[in-house]
Amino acid sequence: ASMRLPTGVGPISVADDFGDVYGLYYALVSSGGFSWDEMREFAKRVERQLYAIDGVEKVMLYGSRSPEVNVWISPAVIASFDLLPEDISRAISQQNSVVGLGSHRAGEVDVELVEGSTYSSLSDIENQLLIAPDGKQYRLGDVAEVDRGYHTPPSLIMRVDGKDAIGIAVASDAEVDVVKVGDRVAETLREVALSLPVGVEIVALYPENEIARKANNDFVVNLIESVVIVVLLVMLAMGVRSGVVVGSSLLFVIATTLLAMLLFGETLNRTSLAGFIIAMGMLVDNAIVVVDNTKKLIATGVPLRVAAVDGAMRPRMALLSA
């Protein structure tokens, strides 16, 4: 379809990654001695391995230099053949996509070509026939200099610790556990790294699975610390039995919630962790109110069982509203 578009119309670009979240970022880093073609081939090898992982939705490579072929035209030389730069650009565009016409180097005009066309080598381009207005035919290689290079200036440059790199971004399926997917990605990258040549390595930039695991572990530690602190404070303020009741109610509710999340396939994430934090405050407050009401009823001579039930039932609507 792109070949049928009018001259000057850019290539068709389909952007279907709106809403995709790339949570895993790595970099393929070169210590030097490798061309961008080789680095791009290494990155493609990594990309193929990542797409084979269950739970990986998309893989994006960025920072790679785009290859192109430059045709350097000397106006004085082509004038002697009775040709114009537009004649050369027109002849090439019939077989390839031309990026630009008009760059200059020491008085020469540069015609940039996109790699990937009916041309399979520089020789094919050099053998491209040009027809002058008088009907004479010339080889492109006889009137211009053809060489291979990279698009300049690059659209994106990536460096890691001052070294050239290609970024690798991985988006996981929204329905899977990012920690498990991240672990599988890390394991695959370790295996792929063993097959890479010396001087090329894979560096983790933002491993979301490790960050999420650390956040969950920190939350569990903070949760245990908060329960212990609350129980100790309640024991000091209201007695040992009251502290045991409040602490056991917290543990029971937390355990029940985690079990329900497991049964319904929910996972611990930032949203659920925030819900736990908010609920902890309400649970402690409600438990203290119920225990305090129960103690007051017991002090008035109400039997323990009746006092425990009434201590929770009487303020139930107020506690629910709160």
C-alpha cells in the first residue's frame, strides 16, 4: 500500500500499543567492536526468545540505529551525463522507498534509501540503469557513489554507563502475575546472555518483578510490625486480655481476606496493599470500641457472653457508618 501512495507521503505507521504498560526494562549493552547491524540481530534474537514466554504480551526494541543506503551525487558529474538528481531519485523510488533528497557533503547531494526492497546488495543499486533525455543509458555506479550507513541524525540514542545500547521493554498480559512473568523473563535473559559474544551483555534497568516482590515483602513486614505495636499499646492501655482480643481479631480478618483473595484469583498489588492499610485503621478502631463497650457491660454485672454480644451489636450501625 505504501508504494501506491503519492510522492512525498510518509510511510504508513500503525500504533496499536496505546494502554500497554511496559513494566520490565532491560538493555542490550555493547562494550564496543560490534556494528549496529550485529547489535540489532542480537536484540532480535532476544526478542524472539521473550515472545515465547507465557504471559509476555509485547516486546519493544528502541535505540537501534536504522540502516540506510546513501547515494552521493556530484551535480557536476551528472550534468556531464545530461542527468538531474531528480532523475536518479525517480529511478530508485520505483524499486525502493526514498527517505530524503537534499543532504549535502562537500558539494554532493545525498539520496537516502530505506533498507529492504527489491535491491539485495549495493551492487544491485550500482547497476541500476538511468535513462538520459537523449535515450542513452548509464549505470548508477558510474555517475554516483553508493555506500551503506545509518540514518542521521538518529531518532533515539540510548547509552548505559556511556556505552551504546538497545533498549528492551517487555509488557506482560494484564491478567497474569507480573512477578511470575518477570521471573520467567529474567531466567530466559540469563540463558540468552550465555549465547551472546564477549562484549555484549544484558543489563536490568527496571525489573518490575523484583520491585513488586520487595514492595510486597516490605508490606508484610510492616503489617506484622503494625499488628504487634497495636497489640502492645492496647495491652498497656486496656490490659492483656483486651490486647489479645484486638490482636486476634486483626489476624483473623487479615487471614480471611488473604484467603478470599486467593480463592478469587486476586493478587497483592499496590491497590490491594493500599486497601489493607486503610482497613487496618478502621479494624483497630472498631475492635477497641467493641472491647471497651464489652468491658463496661461486664463492670455493670452483665454476664460475659451477653456483654460480648451486646458490646458489638449496640454500636454496629455507628461503626458501619464510620
